[in-house]
Amino acid sequence: MEKCPACGAVYRGRDCCHRCKTDLSVLIRVEKQSGDCFKRAVTAFQNREYEAALLLADRSRSLKFSKKAERLRQYAAELAGAERVPCTGES
């Protein structure tokens, strides 16, 4: 998180926004879970466990969208033999 979603103040690494006092702890946990899922997806991909990598990358992306999770999901889907499902907004 770079900015507070409520007021736009620069995020300073705390559970509470320094400007508007919004509780950011839930968002911080979700970002951490997304990152953890992505790391596990990378490990699964490196171990050629493409189905697991696909599920974990998809979970990571559903928690917080990132291009790297989307790319990993697409590669894993291709290697797992799954159909590539376009993400929202993709033509």
C-alpha cells in the first residue's frame, strides 16, 4: 500500500493512517496474504506443480491484483493445460 485509501496520505507503515486515523490493519493483512500466496505460487511453479501454482497465483491476484501474479497464473495455466481465462477488462 502506498497511500491511505480513505484520505490519500502517504502510507508510513503503521496500522493506522497518520492523517485520518483509518484502521489499515485489515488491508495490510490482505496484502501480506496476497504476497504469501504469490511466493508459494512461485515455489510451486519452480517445482513444476503447475496446478498448485495456478491456484495460488489466482488466490494472490484475487486478494490484490498484480501483473506479476497475473503473468504467473497465465504461465501456470498454459503448462497445466487449463484454458486461459481473460481477466476483467482484457480484450
